[in-house]
Amino acid sequence: EEVEKEAEEVEAEERAEADFKTLDIFGADDINDVGGGIPLFKDFRLEDWTLMELLFELNLLVHAFTHDVEDAQRPGIHIKHLAFYFKKYYGKELRPQDFGVETLQDVVNLIGDKILFVTQKELLGSQLDGDFESLAVFPKLIELARRDRRIRADLGEESAVLKLSGRSGASGGWGGQRSAFGRSSKSGGKGGGKAAGEKGGAALGPAKDPVADAI
């Protein structure tokens, strides 16, 4: 009887794993349990949590800047000023080398699927809104990106393998500072999931005179 029970458990786990591989990511109602008690972020590694944090922060920065400046002549953040404003709003550095890339444009492109983008006028843009009923969209987007990277990596595409340095993701992330996503950047793994699923938007609060020191 015990052997049968164990066999049933193994079969249930295999079935849940198979269902996870074919999961409609954006059709999932509960990211903490997409079936069989499996969380959407079960395969997240530290680089995935880091990218989710980056996506959240850059998207929020796009909308916070527009809200704070309220100037039609300054419709967004120029890519060459992104690191400046990132530090002004978040108090931490945004350096391409920490993500294993060469430019801030490359950092933006890490998210994939042009969720974040740079316009022809070299302004940072986002396809996402600034306010959400649920923050679950962020782990869903990163899970989609993770699956795409894995496929490309299996096909031998070297650029699909993230090369985060110790300062950004490989050993502690963002210097252990508290992130705007509501979790310590030193915590990888499942702890970030509930924060991602909580309702409510987030606000940075205006930076002190975000335009005056731009140049």
C-alpha cells in the first residue's frame, strides 16, 4: 500500500511537471500555485529575480519621471542619462558591466520581447502601465523570458546565457539594498513570489528636482 501511494505521488508530480511545461503563463490566476502546488517561479534562479527587479524598477522609473517632470519638452529619460536618474531615484548604480553587457541599451534589451525599449529619439519607454491591480505581470513576463532564453541556450546561442557579475546578481545583487519591488535584493528564490502577487501599485516618491541636475 505504501509503495502504491509513493507511485501515485510520483505520477502526480510528473503530471504536474508536464502541465507546467505547457502552462499558459498569462492565463494563470495564482502565481503561487499554477497547479499541483507549483509556483510559477519554481525555476527562477538569482538572475531571474534580478531581471524581475530590474524590469519593475525601470518601468516604474519611466512613469515616475514623466509624473515628476510634467514637461512636454522632456517626455522621457534619454538613454545616456538613465544611469544618472536610476541612481537619483533608487540610490544605487546601474552599470552595464554588472549585467555582462556593454551599454545601457543592452541592459534594457536583457528583459526581452521589447517590454522596455528605446525610442528613435533614444528615450526609455515601456509597454507596461505605471499602476497595476496586481504585480503578478512581472514574474509572468520574466518566466516567459526565462523559457525563451532556455530554448535559445539549448540551440547553442551564447547570448542567451546571462553573465551577471557579483555586484548585480551572481552573489548578492544590488549590494543588498532594499529594492522598490519590496524585497531585499539579497533574497533569491521563493520569498519574492508573494510580493509579486500582492495587489496595489507602487510609488517612488518624487526625486529632488529630477531635471535640474540632468546635464
